[in-house]
Amino acid sequence: MTTSKEEPHPILLWFRKDLRLDDNHALHAAAISDRPIIPVYIREPEAKGCGPLGAAQEWWLHHSLAALQESLDRLGSKLILREGDALTVLEALLAETDAEAVVWNRRYDPAGIAVDTHIKTALRNKGIEANSFAGQLLHEPSRLRTGSGTPYKTYTPLWRALEQSDEPPFPIDAPAKLAAPQRWPQSDKLDSWSLLPSKPNWACDFPDMWTPGEAAAHEKLEEFIDAAIDGYAVDRDFPDKPATSLLSPHLALGEISPARVWHATRGLSGKIPTDNIVRFRKELAWREFCYHQLFQFPKLGYANWSDRYDDFPWREDPRLFDSWRRGQTGYPIVDAGMRQLWRHGWMHNRVRMIVASFLIKDLLIDWREGEAWFRDTLVDADPAANAANWQWVAGSGADASPFFRIFNPVLQGEKFDRDGHYVRTFVPELAALDRKYIHRPFEAPDDVLKCAGIELGTHYPRPIIDHAAARQRALDAHASLKRDE
């Protein structure tokens, strides 16, 4: 394709995990350049680690790309889909379209950084304008540093720095129109990528909970600010309450920016108690902290931040891991969480900590096994948060929870799901069990079980491990590390 003398050369707008028009700095730069814009999404090889982290997020990606295509159509534009090595695809598009510039928003995962650095260098060496922009985080991890100029390794000082720094810049509104090229390059068909499961369709219940796309992300944010943020500081810990924002999958694929979310909390101080605003903002700051960890320690997803855990005596037990994975441990709050994960591709944050503690400390199974399962089954899978949070529970991460903090799954259930509503929703075979035993069915008298239509070992499993004994075993295992130092 060649351009007329009057038409400036097009600019390629490379979408990645920023599938939005609002507060998109690369898009804004392209729009104000007065050049025709060719938006493109590249399905990069899985080995690069730059796309969706697992099958559940592929489901989300399909629908998010479809939503982005519709949004671009309304602006008089299109989304070009291509598959392959990113540099090879970009070079082909540059040749096909006579474009002389490529813009994108930065990634912060190790694979993404490596790919982007290589591409920027290669394009610039060929005389192509290649520019990247911030906007996926509130602050660039390469710039937000301690007073001594070092990266943050603990959360609280980072939060204080964020709290004391200037408010993040106001988000940029989406453009009203995009200049189109005279001719469009060929595009893959989205359906040809086979991102959706078919037989079996294990994602059949996902639409009951999720609507991917930028518009849905903004609706979620508005609903949360209007209804749920008042009470968030307390209610967020109770999985049966609609108290969380449910924005995590939208943030994971960049359908909404953290700056837009932060901006929505401005001006609320006189309307709702401040502790709710602060608690919610701290969740955004924790996301930042996770990316600071990944930026400092690219091996976060597969290596212990603290190498003293490298000799931890993990146990390999496929049978126990499978029971945990399928929600068949005999501990109702654990099983409810794992079944919610499979049913909706998501799990309440409090329950994530409970199931992670159970796998790591009750079963002594390596945190990397759990991290890998979450990567594949979470629609909000995130390379920084997923790894950092698993290491936090394991005690091996930066500013981690101490290893001796071992959740009792029965007491956690009774504290945060008092009436058993959450368990009854996701473990329906226990629905008729009364409140006293809903989190400890293995202690229920035979007549109570019979009245509820439950036979342990048939309708619902007995505990796969005794928690008290498992707790002591975990503490002993951890103590052995200290003796070996």
C-alpha cells in the first residue's frame, strides 16, 4: 500500500494489555499526531509470555477484543488482528501500509520488557519512529524510589510515598474520532484464533458474572462507587457480600486504567467515611507494589524472592493436589473457593488467602503449583499480583506474611462466612446443613448429617488431612530451615 502525496504516513497503534480507548496514552499520542491510525493487536507466541496467562484469560481476551473492535468501529476505525512474532508482524505491517511510526503502552513483565526493548531498538535502527508510554500503573517502577534512591522492598513505605506524593495525573478522555488510512491491511478473523473453549465449554457460567470490555469496566466502577465503596473497609473480607469492585480482570487486560479508578475516588471524603477510600486505594497501591517486585526481581513467578526458602521440604502428592484443585478437601471454605474459581474464573480475595495457605502449609505443596493453577483458571491472572501474592502467603516473598501465620480453614470460614451463605452457594451438597456445622461437617452427629441428606465420604469428602497435625508439620518444616542456616 502506498499513500498519496497529500496524506501523511500512517502510524501503527499497537494494543497489548491496554484494551481501551479511555486514558490510553499511546492512543492519545497517535490521535494528536494528525496521521492516519492503524490499530493492531498481535497474538504473540505463548513462549514469549506476553499475552493472556491462561485459558480463562483467553476467554476474556476474545470478548475484550470483540468489544474493542466495536468501539473502534464507532470512531471510524478498525482493529487489525495478526498472529506471530511481534517484530516480524510489525515490520510486515510497516511495509504493507507505508507507516513510519509505531506507538504502544509499556509492559512491566520480564518477557514483555525484553520483547519491547528489542523491538524499539530494531525499529529505530531502521529509521522507524518507535515510542512507548506510561499509563498501565500509577507510577513507573523505574522512577518511584526510596529516599536513598533504591527500589521499594516493603509495602508500607511505598504506600506512604504514594499517599504523600501528588495525585496521579488526571486520566485522558477517549478521542471522539480516529483518522483512518485510505486502505486497510488484511486482518485475521477473531474466531480463527480459537480462544474460546468448546467441548467441554468449561466457561459456560462465566457470562453469569462477567461482561468483558471497556464499557463494562466503567459500569463496574460506577456501580462500586455508588453502592459498595461505603462499607468497603470492613465488608471486603466477607465473600458472601457484594462489597468488592470486581475490577481486577478489567485491570488485568487494561480495559480500564488505574488512574481512572483512582480518579473515581477523588472528592468522596465528605460523602463516605475516609477509611473506605483509603482501604480501596491501598488495594491499587498493593497492585503497584506487586509490579515493583516483578520489575526488581524478574524471576518472581518461579523463584523464591528469599532464597532461604530454596531448600524448603515441599511434598509431591498429586492426589492431594487434585483434591485441592477440584474443591474436594473436606474443608468447606476451601472447597467453596476452589469451585468458585472453576465456575467463574475468579475467587474472593479473602478466600484466595485461605486456599493458598491450605495448599502451602496444610499440604506442604510448593506455592509454584498453586500459582500455575491460578494462572490458568483466573480471568484476572496477572504476572505480578499472582506471583507476589502466592509468595506473600508462602513467606518467601518481599514483605511477606510470616510463615507461622497458618490459617485454620474452619475458623476462617466461621469468621468470614458466619451463616454459610458462601459455602452453600458453591458447595450445594452441604446446603441443608445447619449453621453450627456448615464449616465443620466432619464434627456433625450422624442424625444431623442424615437430616441434611449427607453421608461423609459419599456426598462430601472427609478432610483429606487433619489441620492441627498439618499445622505442626508445617512449623516443623519451617524450623528445619532455621537449623540449616
